[in-house]
Amino acid sequence: MSDRRWRPGETVVERFHRPDGSIGQIHPLRVLEDDGRVLLAWLPAGTPIVGSRLADGRLMRDAPLEQRFRIPRVPVADSWHGASTLRRIPEDEWSSVWWFFDLEGRFKNWYVNLEIPLGRTPGAVDRIDGVLDVVVERDGSWRWDDEDEAEAALEVGRLTLDQFDRLRAEGERIGALAERGAYPFDGTGTDFRPDAGWPAPELPAELSPRSGGGSAPARR
């Protein structure tokens, strides 16, 4: 458990590091709860983020699979859109659970971002995106997401085999929880509504990228 804790209403950023030490996407979050181990926070649709593109200007999804982890990436000013997310980020687990809400505030499903935890720094929770993800539907059914990208990342050394195996094991653990309807897939948080008095979280000025804007967030 970390000695660093954040108070409800504070803004903290989630930083997605790359294996080479560089930082990819940065998402500002509004803190709801934090006990030093598990951070529960909110990222509403429309919030400015630091996104990323391939250095040649393409979004990652626009590049052939074999190129996506071989071409360098650059930061861009972007926004989080399409869905708001409630995030549960544990310090000692290789995943974070995201509750997705549509633009009318209705719960859609869970998205489990498989990640390598790197601890906390002042004002930030740090992770490495594991590329492989899990989608959990409202009825508890689940499926892998981005398996092809994870294989491509493994092939070029973006992930080690040990990391890939641990991430897949974490996905299996998450899937078993979903099948049992166990927390956090037991309905907890699905009726969440943000405090109307809180403004959207903002990126610290020093973290805003100088390069041009974008639209949908690309892979971290």
C-alpha cells in the first residue's frame, strides 16, 4: 500500500509508460476514493487528454498490424470521447477495471485494461499498457480484446513472454470473477452519477502537448 493518497475531488493523472521509459497517453482523473492501494476515479467524455499518434501522422488503428509497434509515436492534444469511465486502479493488480457510461450517463459495460503497475508518483498513477484487454458485458459474459495486437507487440519485444503470460493469467482471473458475478462485476457502480458540482478534470499545463489535436484516443 502506498503512503501517497489523494483526497476526493482532487485531480490525478494516469500515465501510460512504454517499456523504453517514454510516456504515452496521459489521462486526468477526478478522484472519488483512494485508500493508498485502490484508486477510484472518474474520466468524463470530452476531457482533454494527451493522446498519441504514429510519427508519420497516422492513428495506430490506421496502420497495418505489423507496423503498429515498429513506428515511433508522438504525443498529441486529444480528448476522451464516446463514453465516460469510472476507473478502479489497484496498485497491486495487473489490470484496471473501467465502467463505461454512454453520453446520457447510462451504464454500458466493463472494459478491463490489462496493465503492468509501476506505482505512484506525485500527482500520478503510473502503468504500462498490456495491449491485451478484456470486455465484460452486463450479463457477465466476457471476451478477449486486441489479441492480435498483443501478439504483434510480443513479436517486436514491446512485451516480454513473461509479461504476456502474466497479463493473460490476469485476464483469466478477471473472467472468472465476471462469470461468478463477483465484485467488481456484481452491479456495484453501475448506477454511478458524478457530482454535478465538480468540474471536469484538467491536464496540468506542463503536461499539455505542443503538437496538434486529434480525435479518438490511440493505443497507449
